[in-house]
Amino acid sequence: MEKLKIVGGRPLKGTIKVDGAKNSAVALVPATILAESPVTIDGLPDISDIHMLSGLLEEIGGRVTFEDGRMTVDPADMVAMPLPNGKVKKLRASYYLMGAMLGKFKKAVIGLPGGCHLGPRPIDQHIKGFEALGAEVTNEQGAIYLRADELRGAKIYLDVVSVGATINIMLAAVKAKGQTIIENAAKEPEIIDVATLLNNMGAKIKGAGTNVIRIDGVDKLDGCRHTIIPDRIEAGTFMILAAAAGEGIVVDNVIPLHMESLTAKLREMNVPVEIGDDQIFVGKAEHLKAVDIKTLVYPGFPTDLQQPFTALLTKAKGSAVVTDTIYPARFKHVDELRRMNATMKVEGRSAVVSGPVKLCGAKVKASDLRAGAALVIAGLMAEGITEITGLEHIDRGYSNLVEKLSSLGAELWRETLSEEEQAQLKSG
Ligand code: EPU
């Protein structure tokens, strides 16, 4: 086990490059199961969730190579091997194996997914979709059993706008007989990316990126080549850290359209932001003004940037209310930021942040992926040294973070925890 040590207050400058989108990657990789011949995906992030998924594809007989962001999956020998335990429980996105294996083999056994603890994260809408397509779905001892004699297209209205359910139903429906219509579908860019891969494989999906998706089932999907979209959450994290501790930072490899809600909020705070074709420049931010944020489904302000943004708000003058309508309990970072001298409290579904305050380095723990990002940003802003544990969460979603931030002039490094520190961590 390791900890991350950050010496705060270093001026950060230069260019930082964004990798492929994690939340797209975790669906693209399982989607390869549906093909009959090799699929190559370029630009994948080197994060633990992707290594875990590639291990799962190997467990079911896939042949996988992954080097320099390029993954090739040969699904020819894959079988419907049950995966009730093991790696599936370590990440949320293992639920995409349900849709992909059901779509390909008409059966699957997948342990209920793990991932970040952000409060309740049900998968009832995924299951509603699978059942509408004709699958029998049961939960036996913590694993979901799916089986269908035949999958038939259906009209499915999602009661909750869900990224995971929208993608999972697409995966299960691409080879179903007839037409599937997903109504009240999520519109996130990652959904368009997955639909693009599937269409390149031969699927017939229309309307991805709108709230009605139409899928005409096909008999066979073939291999193809696909380049993933940039990670708008990693890009947003870098824009926020540039506003928090930067003296002029170019965030490279972005789709500026995906960043509009964040760009608007940063400008509202007085952060200088300039938009290029595939780069965004964030200038040195002074005299920041507190702004309220409310997370919403895309194109609203993303829940995945709420925690990093909360860290930035400690530098702004005034009081800000941060409300998460997607995950109302996603506030585990608040106590840790308070250890670093932040003035903030949770009130119902919101956190109230008052500033400006000078953050001080402290020993803190990342409870989940984006809480980890918030602590890294706080550590870069703080006076003194911050020590962050719980790095396994950060490693799930940010590749080469130490190298990337060092290239901007940050002083940070990873250290192995002593036995005493490990024991302390385990005892809570
Ligand atoms: N929901 C239900 N029933 C369902 C599915 C979702 O009630 O069957 C609820 C959830 O509890 C939540 C809301 O609907 O309140 C939205 O959840 P959604 O299904 O959209 O989330 P997800 O697919 O499980 C993905 C990302 C999350 C990101 C959310 C929202 C992956 C693997 N995860 O989760 O990413 O926060 O969409 O955009 O793609 C992260 O990257 O840190 C992360 C948590």
C-alpha cells in the first residue's frame, strides 16, 4: 500500500494531456465481447479498472493485448463462463458484462458490481431493460443470473436517466430480433462513443446522444478499429486544478463542447478560460467569487466534478452551496477537506463552503475516486505537506497522475506505507 505526498503551493504551469474517457472505456472494452473477430481500441487510459476488465475478458476466453493505450481483443474463443465472484466485485462497470454477455450468449452470471461508495447505486433499470428484451433475471447469493431463449426488441422507458442502464440495454439489444427503443435515455458523450463503436462493428443504433435511442437488431457483429473520446472528467479535474493552483495551464486533448457547464461556472467565478479547437487554456485565477453548483445529467454540471470543484471553492470569496442531485450522499470528501482547514459542512443534499481560507497540509484519506481528486487539488493549493491514502481509488480513474502533475512543476511522489501506517489504516 502506498500514500501520495504533495508539497503544496508550487506554481503550476505548462501543458497537461488528457487520456481516453474512463467511463467510455469501461463500456467499450466489454462491448468487444459482442464481435466475432478482433476489435482494436486506441487511446484507452492506463487505469486499474481497464486492467481489471481486460483480466475478466481473459477469464472468459478472450485474447487481449494492451500496450500504449491500444487494446486488441480477439473474442473468437470466448464462452459464457459464470463470473459470480472475484474481479467483478471490484469495479462498478463490471455490470456491462451483463449486457454484453447476454447479447452475445443469451446468458450470463455476473456478481453484483462494486466501485465507489456514493450512497445507494441500484441497477433496477438495467434489469428492467433486460427483462423487457425477454431475459429472465434472478439474484442468487449476490450474483445476477440472466438467461433468454431469444432476445426480442422492445420499447423501454427508463424511470431514471441512467448512463449505465442506457449503455447496458444497448449492449443487450444490438443483436436482439427487431427494434428496441430506449426512451428517457441518458445523453452523455460516453453513450455516443459506445454507440459509435457498436455501429462500426455493424450494429444499427440511431439517436445516441438524444433521449430516444432506436436499435435495429442485427445477426452478426464484426471486429473494427475505434479511437476513444477524451475524458471530460479528467479534463475537468485538470481545469479545476489549474484554477486552484495554476499560473497558466493548457489542458490538451479535450472536446470543448463537453466542458461547457464547467467552463461557464469557472468564468462565473472570475477564472480566465480560453477555448481552442482541442485545447483549453486556464489562466492564473485571482479574486475568485463563490458560485453555487447543482449537479445534473449531461449537459448539466457533472456529479463527477462536484468533489474537485468543492476543493476549488475554498479559495473563493463568499459562501457557495453545492448540491448533488445525482448522488445526494457524495460528500465523503467534506470531512477530509475540513482536516485541511476548509470551512464547509453538509446540510441535507448540499455542502456549504465558505471562503476564502488558506488550506494546510494534513494526513487525509480518499474515500472514492473523485474525493481523491478533490484531495489532490487541495494538496496542491495547501501550505505544507499533504499525505493522501486510499490511492487505489485514485488509480481507478487517473493514469500517470504523478508524472502528469510533476510535468507542470508540482512536487509530489508516492511512498510505501510503513507497517504501522498500514495497521492504523486498517483499524480505521
Ligand atoms: N439509478 C437507479 N437505478 C438504476 C441505475 C441508476 O436508480 O438502475 C440512479 C443512480 O443511483 C443515480 C442515478 O440513477 O442516482 C444515475 O446513475 P447512473 O446509472 O447514470 O450512473 P452509473 O452508470 O452507475 C456512471 C459513471 C459514474 C457517474 C455516473 C453519472 C461509470 C462506470 N460510472 O455511473 O462515474 O458518476 O454515471 O454520470 O460509467 C466516476 O467516474 O467517478 C463515477 C462514479
